[in-house]
Amino acid sequence: MILRSGFSYYSRIDIRMKDGLFYITDINPNADLCPDTSTISAAEFAGYTYADFLGRLVLLAAERHPAWGIEFALASRNSLV
């Protein structure tokens, strides 16, 4: 679904249920990252702290960067362990 819509990385999908059916109401490729948003609540529910979640997004972006690439991201991950 996300790949079909053109969003292949970070995004948020809003889903509502009505009469037993799920409906996608919005796909947001630039979801708000403030600490009091549903995006961060979902990350915390998955076990990430706010800092961990933001750090993970930065590392994923670094992996895709043409100059930095995977080597930078792997070195960064190893220094966090």
C-alpha cells in the first residue's frame, strides 16, 4: 500500500473503522514529530523512547544517502551499542 502510493520511507497512515470496515483517511509523508503526537505515542508503544525513535529515523536516512551510505549508518549503530 505505501509503496503503491509512492511513499517508501517514513510516513503516517490514518485509518478509521466504520461498520466493521477499515478506511484509510490520510497518508501523510511528513507526519509531525513533536513529543505529544500520535506518531510518537505509537513509537513509545512499540518500545522506543522519543530520542531512540528520532535517532532511528536519522540512521535510516543516512543509509539511503548517496555520499554517506550504509557504512556511515553501520558505524553509527556500532558506536551506539
